[in-house]
Amino acid sequence: MKKILIALLFSFVSTTAFAGGHSPCGVTSGSINILANEFTTYRIFMDEVKDCAGSDADFNVTHSVDHNKLQVPALSANPSEFTAKLVTNGSITPLMNDGLIRPLDDLVAKYGSNLNENQKITIDGKIYAVAFMANAQHLWYRESILNELGIDVPSTYEEVIAAAEKIKSSGKMANPYAGAFQSGWNLAQEFVNMYLGHGGEFFKSGSAQPNINNETGVAALNVIKRLTELSNPDFLTQDTNAVKEEWESGNVAIMHVWNSAAASLLDDEGDQAIKADTRLAPSPSVGGGSKPATTLWWDGIAIATNTSDENAEASFRALVGAASSSDLANNNPNATVWLIKGYTPGDTAGPVVDAANRAATPYPSFPHMSLMHGALSTELVEFLQGNESAEKALADVEAAYVAKATEQGFL
């Protein structure tokens, strides 16, 4: 998976519009009903999907921050509640585990003539998703504040903490740091980043046995706790959208959020002075390591198994039309790092490419990783609230994971 992601990041190849094959746009039959996450880049992408489908198409999209909770029950219905799902290398695994998304080889052969080969996410010899963007979390900072206090741009989390402490002690900001620490998926992702940054391995070699209740896990949790102490006291309620609001309100000087946030953080709306003062930087390393404490991601399209072939084709046509559109990519160059032929990377692509160059780990795509992420989602809060030790929290994570992994046959 790492090789796929790094190849994707360096496959910006110029080309013209569809050559050969069938043009995917202009859908006149079948139903298109898509489940997607909620953030600005996805809305930009979905506008292109709707345009490709055409005015005669039966088109609907549901954007939800709870898409990961909704996807398995929604796609398990027969017929499925949605014909398609926008997926990532994290969210695709539970759908694959349950056979809820279908191979796309025939549809790619018919409508995918303008796709990069590296957009075709192939598992066990079959295409199950088509990637359209790459993403990673990285550092953002307010240049004027760091300059005024004589703070160099941090390159390690130890330097991030020292910088935030200096900003706080200066009286400029009470809570100068922000991250997506909302209890649930977001908090678990912060641990994933930090644990991998410390060189951790989630599972014992060659097995599904958990491997986080150790010194590396404790070190990762302690860094997260120190960061939360420099954040808004309501950090357990803050997802990326809430952090962006804090940033745009001028309450934060350093944050670690998704590269795709640039689509809204650097647009023409809101406080332009803050936007002009906003700078992007690579993700920091931690604990003396060299790799960034972040994960590489791809986002792509997948089609439900439990939908008709007519609906599957209609949905794929509209989605792959957008995923092949160089106009979409180059009209919105800073919305994300597009993995689309003809895309010229924008000013904001650097930190994602940097993460790939510095050997950032792709989000683990083991079939049982979703169970580990789920256990992390529920068992870390007590530690961050000061109600239990790091060791107890990690033991609780392992116990919750083992129960689910045994129930589902991984152990």
C-alpha cells in the first residue's frame, strides 16, 4: 500500500480528455445515491459528479461526518441504501471484509480510459476502488505570531509543545494549539499518527494480536495528553471543522489537521488577515525519530454490491467522470492533492509530498485495523481526562479489540 500511495503522489501526468472508450457523463437511466464524508473538498468533487451525471439523472448525495458508522449497515441492506460510497484506505476495509463493495474491472474497462493506472486500487487482482485524491495531516502555523516571539517553525512535536508553551506564557493565546481530538474516530486517528511516528506496530508480526500496551504506546499517549493541555478545554468535542473555526477566529497559532482543509481555510471568505498569515509546514517527527507522525491516505470511489447493475453503472459513470476531470483538478488546485491526469499541483501540495518523501506510513489497511481503531475510539478518553493511567487505557484498548477480533474470527 505504501508503494501505491507514493506512486500516486508522483504520477501527475498531463493528458487530454477521454481518448477511446465510452464517455462516462450524461447518465439517462439508473439511480445514483452516494454516501460521503462532510468536508469542502468532497463537496467540490460532488458538484463535478452531479454535473457529469447530467440534469436528467436521478442523483442524490448524503454528506455525513458519521459516514463510517453508517456505511456498513447502509450497504448491508438488500437493496443497499446507497449505490456508491466515497472510501479511503481506512474506511474500505470493513466494506471489503463484509463483501459490500463490488469489483470494478468491467466498468473501468468501459468508462475508465482517462484514469491513471495508479488510480486503480487493486486488491487480490481486482479493482475495488478508484482513487481521486491523496491526503495527510500536517502542521499549520500563524507566521506573524511565531516571528514576533522568535519561534522557529517546529519540526518535531517536542518543538511544537515548546512553541505552544511560549505562546501561552506570552499571554497572546490561552490555548495556542489545536488538533482533532474529538472523542471517537478523530481521537483514535491522533493516536494512530503518534504511535506510528514513535515507530510502533499495532499488531504482533504476522498476526492479529494487539501490540500497543507497551512503552511506545505510553509515550504516544503522553505526547497527546501534553498537546491537549495546550488546547481548548473542550478538545474532546472538536473535530477538524471545529478546529478550523477556532483557527479562523484567531484563537489558535499552531494546529495539525488535514491538507484538504486548505479548500476552506485559504478561500476568499472569512478573516482575510488570518488567512494571509496562515502557513503550511510538514508534519513533525516525534521521540527522536525521523519519519513524520502522520499517515498517508487516498480517497476514492466504490460501488455497492447490493445494488442493481443499472444503478452501479450509472453511479460509476458519474463518479469516474469527476475522478477523470483535469478541469476539476486544475480549477481547484489547492482543494487537495488530486490524483487526476493533467493535474498541476497547487501551492498546498508540498506537505503531503513531503510526508511521502520522509516515509510516512500509509494508514494500516489490515482487515482487522477497523476493530483496533474502534477500540481506540472508545477507550482513551478516561486517560485524557486524568481518570486512569496510560497503561490502563492501553490495556482497555487491547481488551476491547480482542473481544471484537475474537467475535469476528480474526483471533
